[in-house]
Amino acid sequence: MAAKLSKKELKQPDAFQSSIEVIQDYISENEKRFYAIVAAIVIATLIVFGFYMYWEHYQASAREMYNKAQQNIQTPDDAMRNIGVYQQLIDKYPHSWSARMAHYHLGNLYYSLGEYDKAIADYNKFVSSRISYHAGIKFLALTSMGYCYEAKKDFKSALEYYEKAQKSDNTGFESIGFRNIGRAYELQNDKKNALEYYKKALEKTTDPAMVSFIKYKISSLS
């Protein structure tokens, strides 16, 4: 059974009721300020919600265009037509995740066309974005930039990007990275460093055909 309240306790004001009365008194004395604060909070909430909905729609529209381009690669001609799609995506949704990935794909397409300067420009834009740091994609982009410079016979710049790639998240790509660095040194007639990196590549290589190729390189440089 609940304990009975004393007469003194019954005469004391209820704490909750007292708080309500204090709030009501404040509102009465500061009515305009109170409603201004409430209005500001409501407006701020609506703005945040509106921006969230806009951003979700923005990203979804960009993803739809990106997925359309990714699914439309049946022939080399399809891939080339996607240059326009990716560029349109970048122009229309420049701040989207999909636009940043579009730069990477544009780099690949321009490389396949032999337009190395354009490929380098798009790879650079991709690498400068935060998403490039995930899943080893940065390694691939930096390596591809190295391939572009190698194709341009700028072996010093190629080596620079192969080394940058090797310092990035290269899990699973170590052998390719060492092999590229070794080749870049070899193209600059630096046999000592070429041999060093081919040996490192050999330690990370499991494919029998590639093992034979690297052993041949080591033998020819020794």
C-alpha cells in the first residue's frame, strides 16, 4: 500500500506543476521572442530536411545516369559513346559520387584512344577526390597515369606515378607495382634498381607465366 502524504507535503506545490507555471510565465512575458525562436527552429528543420531530400534526389539521379553508362558496354563503339554520357554526368552532377567515378572511367576510355593528356587530366581529377582512397582504386588510377606517361616516353614521370601507386592501398597489386617500377628503371637504363624491383616482384608473384617472364628479366639484367 502506498504511503500517505503528510499535510505539509500536500501543501507543497508539485514540482512538475511548478515547472509548467514557470514556463508559462516566461512565455507570457516573452511571447514575441518565444514564438520567434519556435519559428526559427521550425524553419531550420524544414531547410535541413529539404536539403537532405534534394541531396538524396541529386545522388540518385547521378547514380541512374552512371548505371546506364555502365550497363551500355557491349561493344567498343558503346564504350566510346559513353564518353559523352560520362561528361554529361560530370557537368550535371559535379559533386556526386558518380561524377567522381566518371572521371576514372573517362581516363580509361581516353587511354584506350591514345589521348594520353586527356586521360591524365581525368585520372588526376579522380585521384584528388576522397573516394579514390577506397578499395585500391587509387592504385589503379595512379598506375594508369604511369602507363600514360610511359606511352608518352616520359619514363621519369611514369616512375614517379608507379612509386606513388605502390605507396597507396595496393593490397593484391604488389607484384604489378614492383614490376612497373622495375620496368620504368629499365627503360631509363638503370639496371641496378630495375633488378632490385624485379626481384621484389618475383617474391610477390604466383602466376607461373609471369614468374617465368620476371626470371627472364632478372637473368637478362644480371
